[in-house]
Amino acid sequence: MKYKKIVLFFCVALPLSVLLRTLQLFFTVETETGFFKSEYKTAGFYLLVIIIAACASLAIICFTGHRRPEHPPETNIFLALSSILAALGVAAGVYDTRLTGVVMPWQSVLLTLTGVMTAVYFILFAISGFAKIKLSPLLSVLPPLYFIMKTISSFTAISSLALISDNMFILSSLCVMLIFFINFGKLYNGIDNEQNFRKLMASGLVSAVLCFTQGIPHIIINLVTDNGYLHTSNAANFSVLSFGIFIAVFTFSHCSANNIKVVCSHEAIKTADEGFFLD
């Protein structure tokens, strides 16, 4: 499928999912418990199904795309700013009050350690394109390590609670972001070039939809109700939204026409050099 059609589908799926989730929280979910209201349980369930179907459809059509950038994008101002925002999101996620006193000590230590290193990585990533700092590709394994610990810690924190929609969204967001950053690391280390571009696009765009759908509606409802809906913390909402912004910016930068031109230019130079030496 053409890249423009994929982007169009994403531009429809994201605001639709955010709108449906916002309506779901305001009208079908009890703010005290997080469960669906008995009279609106069916409506709430169907809204959830539509959001899941939109994300699944987006992932499927991404795997039909043919735009194939093989190299990471050059750092631009938007990518740098979103990377700094992601670093702030890591800091907010590390000190998420939902996890305080709930997770095991070793989980807290590893979450903090990987979080600090990941925040530093995103700051260096932001300035690398302008200060001409060359980051080691091995450093790109830090975000996946952080998200492994974040997923484990979040699951530990909510495993004793009912599987309400809030928990489903945060866990889904973390799992898909983990998949994205695994592909992100593979991209920077030149692993699985044949299929990685499709996996990165699919996980990136779906991550963005899930992150915006998790973050924005909860921020809105807490603003309207004066922090009356506390099944997810404001720190967690900001953290997941900031990562959604970074992932969306990186995915679009990676798949942009400019990055494709850079790849083609590099390949043309390489071919010309090979031809020169053959002659």
C-alpha cells in the first residue's frame, strides 16, 4: 500500500480512538472503580472493540507498505525536541506514584537504573545531530531495557486489581512501545534490514495511537473533574504521551521522502565508487 494512504489511515485512526476513549471515560466508566457502568457496559465494550480494531487494522496495512528506508533518519529540530520530551517522560515514569511501595525492591532499583540511563540516552540523542556527537549503536538497547522493566513493574502494580480498561490500555501501550524500541535498536545496529522497516512502522504508528489514546483522555478527565479520576497517575499519563510524540515523530522522520532520498543518494555514491574501482 502507498505510504500516503497509510498516513491517511493513521490520521483518521488516532483522533477517532482518542475521541472514543474520551467518550468512554466520561459516559460509560465509573470514576470511583474504573469498571463500566452497568447500564452502559455494552456501549463501553463496543467502544473498546472499535479502538482495538482500529489499531489492529493500522498494524496490518503498515505491513503492506513498500516505502523502505534502510538507514536511521538524520536528527531534525522536531526529532530533537521530542527526544528531550521523551527524556522528561522517562523521569516522570520512574517516579510514578502508582509504583511507589508496590513493586519489589529489585524492580524499583532496576527501573530507576535503566530509566536514568535511558533519559541520558535521549538527551544525547537530541543533541547528537547538532553537536556532531556520534552515539554508539549499542546505546540503542537502553530504551528496550527500560521498557522491559517498566512493563514488569506496571504489571506487578496492577496484577492484584481487576482487568479494567485503564490497565488494558497502559499494558498494551507499554508492550507495543517495547516492540517499537526493539526494532529501533535493530535499526541502529543494522539487524534484520529485510523486514525491520515494516515492523518499525507498524509498531511505531500503533504505539502512537495507543499512547495518545491512553494519555490525552485521562489528562482531560482529570482536568475536568479536578483530579477525580485517579486509576492512572498524571505522571504515567504524561510519560506515555511524551513517548507517543517521540515515536510518531521518529517514525514519520524515518519514513519521510527526505530520508528515502538520502538512502538513494548513498546507494548511488556507493555504486559509482564500485564502478570506478572496477574500471
